[in-house]
Amino acid sequence: MVKKLGCLALAGAMVVGSMGMNVSSAKADDYTQITYAFVTFNNVPDDTSKVEEAINQITRDKIGVEVHLMPLSISEYQQQVSLAVQNGEIDIFHTLGDFGNDVSSEMCYDITDMIDEDAPETKALMEDEWLRTTSKDGRLYGIPTLKPFALQPMLIYRKDIAQELNLDMDSVKSPEDLTDIFAKVKEAHPEMTPLAPVSQGDSGLTRWIPEIDWLGDSFSNPTGVLQGDSLTVQSYYDLPDFEKYTSLVRDWYEKEYIMMDAATTTSAAAELMSSGNYFAYSASYSYPLEDTAAALSAPSGYEVGAIALGDSYLDTTAINSVTQVIASTSENPDAALKFLNLTYTDPDVINTMLYGIEGEDYVKNDDGSVSYPEGQDASTVSYTAQLSCGVLGNFFIQWPLQGSGSEESLKWEDEQNHSAKSSPAMGFGFDTSGVQTEYTAVSNVIKQYLPGLSCGSVDPAETLPKFRQALKDAGYDNILKAKQEQLDAWAAENGVTVGEEASEAESESETETAAE
């Protein structure tokens, strides 16, 4: 584990290498132009030119490159990036839980023969196992965002409301325990909605289901998954836990405990919380509870607390879900990779991308932390992408928000990365190339049904059977079969076996399949 601290830990740590040629004497028209598309969970800024110029003052001299920033909201990120790659409009982007599909769709540039020359410092920061999660057939297609990897499901809630109502938040150990909490909030504040979605169509439900290995996918993509120690691929939407939690959220919806248009809103959690109309939201983070709360208080507009709704779990997706890649259609892949290298090794570059212009968008404190200028917050400054601190580059050289982070936090994050329970299929990557037609059809079905089920706006008793049948009609079983075959071959090649209980479950599943 790299012993450096980041935006939720102590500031000031730096990893600086000799980043390529010195081109201070180059002419302006000699600078290579690249575009970097990334997701922001804050407001999308109207103008990024001042931030770009601040970054380019560094990169012109170091690598002869100028960057154009393309921050995109979470609600439109996937679609906009896909179109931009097709049209050759971007050079760098990052995945959000769909690395395997992006590689199979030929969106990612093969950087195997480039990384030693264009990004050697970044490669040195990576463990071999981490880079194997972003490889296919021995070729490297991306670099994992360097951050604490083990995600833990949490509830982020307003402390003032919890204190006012004397809510015992420490008693909450599972999502089911939230029903009574939400009832008390709604009774005392009928004008307030207890739960905000973390993003469009995402109530947080999928984070509550324990020990899931997405096998290269995510909840928003076709998901043949493993649960626990089993090596039997299952439909995520057939899991008893999925049915249980869709019923729970439906109950909340009927009681108006969750935002009524959560399935369709384009607003993210921080924006909704800052309105003052919501009590909590649920998401997964890889930082200690206190650090997570401290970092999210400013963007939320209120002091927030954080409680765990489950345990951390590591699978391949935990490492490669957010992977920085060079677009396959980039005309300047070497320049793009050199710039990407700086986001892992140059604190000024990555922190300017996150925080903007000093004095306008943030102020630097004596202890090395940053805060918003007096009278300003995340919703009023011209530029901030602070909530993308775990999405971009190297977390461990990012400045912390004031009041967050400690040496103990780093130790906790390191321990989680090494001690959290891991999937038996750690390192497996699914090749989707043989089922691309099915992936497209099934993705459309999921987009149609999942938001309503996740956010409670449809009755799962009526909708789940229709959803499952639509998945079958779209070829979902072909995806599950292909994934099982590849997993079996991978397990045999790597000598991976499962316990007796899991093996019995696999045998029963095979018997049922044969009977069908």
C-alpha cells in the first residue's frame, strides 16, 4: 500500500517524478491538445477555462500538453462518454463499473507498450495484482484509480435532525432498521423527505446486498453475479435479497419516506441534501465513517454523520470499477497517457482538477487542508469537483477538506484493503465480446425496469416477474451461461475451489437447470 495521504486524510504528501521532457522553450502551437472527460457529483461548471489554464501552466512545461476538461454529471456520463469516444472527441475518460464492457466494446486504448515510457511513475505506484484487474489477455487497457478499494455501504444523515429528534443512529445496523428512523423524521418534519437518491434511479438499494462479486459488471449493467463463497453465477435480480429490498423500498415509497421521483430525477445526493429538504442518503465509501462524514458535510450544506449498513467486500470490480483509460479513438494517446501520469504524481495538477482556483473556489489552510472561501460552499463557487476525489488519479496526494483525515484513517484504509473479505473469483474478468447483442438488449431492459424497482415507484410483486421475463426474452440466460463457462475455465486454470457448502449449492443449481 502506498504510504501517502489524500483528500480524506492528511495533506501535503507528494509523489513527484521526472515527468518526461522539459519543453519550456516550446512554442504555443507545439503543445498537444487533449480532452479529459470525467464525472462530477457537484454542479457542472459553466466555464472551465480558468482551471484549464492553471493546469496548462504546469503541463506545458512538463510534458508539452494542454488539456481541455469535460466534467459531466453522473446522470449523463455514460451516454456522453460513449458518444464522445465514437466521435473521437475525448482522449481520457474513466469507467464507472463497466471496465470489461468498455474493453470488449473497443473503447479503450491498449497501453501495454506505452506505460513504461509515458507513465513509469504511475506504474511504480501499482501492485501487479491491481494492474491484472485492468488487463485482458495479457494486455493492459487502463490504470485503476489509486484509492482505498474496500467499499462499505453507509447512510449519510443530517446530524441536526438526528439530535433534534434524539434519534439513536448507533442502533441502526441494517437497512430494515431505518424504517422507524424515517417514520420519526416524517412525523416531526412532514415537509421533509427522509431519503434522497444517491443519483438518478439509485436509492442505494444495491449496496445493501452483502458479498456480491459483480464479475466485471455493476448493478446498472447485465449482472450475473456471485454471492458469498459460491462459484455459481446467478441472476442478480433473482436473489432473495434483491426481492427483499425492493419490497422494503416500495414500503418507504408508499409512506413517502423516499423522494417520489427518485427514479427520474437528474439531481445527485449532495445537491438534494443542500436544499434542506432531505434527511439522508445511502452510498458506499472506502473511508472511515468519521472521515466520510467530514468530507461530505460541506458539499451537503449541513453537518452530516455516517453509519455503516454492512461490511466491506473486495472483488475485481472494487479495484477496476473506476479505471482511467485512454480512448481508443484518441489521436494523441502518448500525450494523453503522459497527462494521466501527472494526475497520479503531481499534487498541483490533480488538486486543481478537483478544487479549481485558489482564492476563488477554495482557500488553503495552514494545516494543508482546504476549505471554501468565506460565505461560499460547493453549490456557489464557480468550480469544484471535490466529490470526485475518489474517482480521479491518486487519492493519496489529494488535499483533504478541513477537518477530515488522520494518520489513523490511513491505517484503517490500508487495513481494509488487505483484510476485507475477498471474492473467491478475485482477478476474474468477463469477456463480453460473444454476447454483445444480448448485452445491448438486456441493458435496455434494465434501464426500463431497474430505476422504478430500486426507488419504490413500482410494485415489485407485479413488476419483478415482468422484469425477469423481459430479461429472458432479451437473452439474459446467454450472458449468464457465457459468464459461468468463462468462470469455470478461469477457476480450473487458477486452481480455485470452493467449500463443501458452496459446491452443494452449485450441484443443486445444475440439477435444477437440467430439469428445466
